[in-house]
Amino acid sequence: MTKELIKTLRIFARDENGATAIEYALIASCISIAIVTMVGALGGTVRDDLFGKVATALGG
């Protein structure tokens, strides 16, 4: 039984199928953090400049 357990653990340690999914999840999370950061930094500027000009042009 011990030999089978060691063999199973070695196979599990060599298996890299889940590593790819984890890498893609890390990349996606980094991209989403960058997007949220940029929207937070530029959101007020876009709101005030762009939408302020539109509201002024519409007479509001």
C-alpha cells in the first residue's frame, strides 16, 4: 500500500493541468485590478469634463 501511495503522490506532483488555470486566473485578476484602478483614477475627470460639457451644451 505504501508503494501505491508514493506512486500516486508522484503522479499528482507531476500533474500540471491545474497550474495553467491558476495562471490564467492570476492574469485575469491583475488585468481587472488595473482596470478598476484606472477607472477610479480617471472616473472623476471624465465625469466632470466630458459630462459637464454635455450638460452645459444642453442648457442644464
